[in-house]
Amino acid sequence: MSFLSRLFGSRHPLDEIRTASRQERWADVLSFASVLEDNSLPVSDQAELREHVDGAAENLSRINFEEGLVSLRADDFRRGLEHLDLARQLVRSSALRELIDAEFLRIGGGSTVFIDDMPARTAPVSKGSCSSSCCGTVAANAVAPAELSGAFDEETRFELVLTAYPVDLRPRYLELSTLMRQAILLAHEEREDEALALFSKVPAHEYNDIFYYESGTLFARRKQYPEAVKALQQALSLNPTFVLAALILVDLHVANQNYAAAGNLLSQMLKVNCMPDYCHARFAVICQAQGDSAKAFEHATEALNLGHKDPELMVFVARTLEAQGRIAEAENVFSSIPVGGGCSGGANVELADFWLRHKKNLQKSLEMFKNAAKGDPTNPLWGYHIARVYLALGWKKEAKQILQAFVEADSIDGSLRENAIQLLKSST
């Protein structure tokens, strides 16, 4: 069972990645993405996952590059090389890669600088969250904290973990006792039993908001809901502005269907104008879970108005607007859905499907589905959508060939096969 499913149960596996990305917890984004192999994400989510992973890797690369330069200026050659080497493994952009390579050249090692006693490291390649072949490298070069344990000393590993935290929190973590730092590090490396044992040894006078937040998060990963709630609430009582604790607590309540507690905390956050877009987005999820679609739509719309960019929330709002006959507004929301490279080839397939439903911009819709097919060539679903566009364009012969292959594919479920059969009949 993956880390995400242990922590959040049936919650959508991308939700925590979105939260971590929004909070600039880059290492957590990569760590969560690296354990998604047991979760098969729909194709529509794969591009977003790739976008989050690439963004997190690039930011971590930049941070490590900067740390490497600082270490080299301080004549700490080993530490500088460690940071530069990690930066090179994580980098995504050509511009930053050139800067990293230039620094290696400047210090005289080209692209083969090693220290004799520095263990060789190969960045793990996750099969990611996709069942299709194009996502085999979704989390390529993603170095999770657990996989760093044998590569760096304890201090370096702890500093790498801190790159996942907001900048203003990092100095406080560096001031923690050695025992608490070790416990936090073990928790991030998913050595949960060892971490819990160390947390139990922390003296009472060190029980600050960070202690309760970190131990509460550990309890959450262990699915010890009452203990997690108690610890996180204690963290917030000591530090009411500890946003990370509030976010974890809200999500824990939602995952455990304690909607009243989640709603109370969200209301408190809204009163002080703390992440209002997030609050309304989570209220929308709660209302949907409780069957109140109208209220969910109100909160979701408010979240989008405040700048929230969760694709699932945007699809919900757009489809609701479409069902209400507010076609122009729906199209505007569909058009605003962020897309990345990934398996969808950078295509906004929700917008393409909307255009197809309304028989407009069919050539653009066709191009989007074809781009998605290029990014995910083994997925027959794109052929099905392309065939639908062909029929709308009146190209029955081309549509029939694709639909016939779709119907004969073993991986197609019953309802989709039945839809394809009906389209086949209409194409004759």
C-alpha cells in the first residue's frame, strides 16, 4: 500500500501533491509521486502529475545549485559537490543545466566530478501513476528522502528534507535538538517505528508546535486518527498561524469523513483570510461528499474566482455551468484548465470534448485528441474520441475503421464498448 493511501485513504492521490506543490514542499511532491506505482491515475491526471513533478524537480535543483555555490565559497568542497550533483540529477530546464555544467567545469571536473568516498547514486525511475507506456518516466530523477539515506550524512539529509518546507520555517527546524531532528528525519524517510520511538524520548520541555506537528503527521501516516488530531490541534493551540498543521488537520478530517470538524477549522481559517481559495475548494469537496451539489458549486466557483487552479474543481464548475445552459461561461472555464506535456500531449481534452459535444471548433478538437494520442499511443480511448470527431465532421469511413478496432480491444469496459457499437451502427 502506498504512502498516500496509508495517509489519506480513498482520497484522490493527486490532492496531496497539489497541496504540497502549492506550499512549495518540493521534496514531498517528488516523494509522493515516487510511491504512486500502486495507484492507476486516469489519463486526464497524468499530465498534471508530470507538471507537478517537473516543477518540483526544477525548484529543488535550483535550491541545491544555490546551496552548492554557497558551500564551495565556504571551501566545503565535498558538500558543494553533493549539492551540485543532486542539482544535476533533478534539473529539468536547459538554462539551469548549463549553469550547473558550467560550475562543474569551473571547478575543474567537467561532467565527471566525484569524490573518492562519495557513494555513487542513481536517481530512481518510478513507473509513476500511469498504466500507459508514456508515463514510465513521470517521476524520473525524483529522489525521495528515503532513498537519500545511504547517500548523504545525517546533516545533509536533514537539510535536503528542509527544502520541502516554507522558507520562514527552516531556521526554526535547524535550531531543534539533535534528537528531534533525528526523529523528523526518520519520519521523512518512512522509518516510522524508529521515528515514533525517538519522538517518545524527546523531553517534555521541547514539546513545541513543531514537535506536535511532526509527531501528528507521523500518526496520520500510521492511520492513528485520534492521536494525529490531538497532536495537530496542540500544534495549532501553540501556534495558531501554523498553516501546515491546519491543512493536514483539515485533510485528515475530510479523509475520515469528519466533515463537521473540517468545516469548523475551514471557517476559522476564512475568518482570518487564511488561504481562502483552498478553504472554499475544500468546502466544495465536503458539500459534494454530503450530496449538496448546489452548495458545492457555490464554494467551487468562489475558489476559482480567488485563483484556485485545481483541474478537477474547474471541470466540476464547467460541467455544472454547461448543465445550467450557461455555455459561454462553461467554455471559458474549460479553456482555463491548466495542461502540461505529459500523456495528453499538452492538449486540453476537457475543452476538446466540450467543443465536440456542441459541434464547434471540430478541427481544433480533433487536433487536441490527436496530440493526446501521440502522448499516449497505447490507449485506445483517444481513438474513440477521434472517431467521434470524424463522425461529427461526416468522415464515416475513417470513423468506422477506428471504432471497429476499439470495439475489439480487450481493455474496453462494457459501457464504452456499447457506446462504440452504437456509433458504429450510426456510421453505416
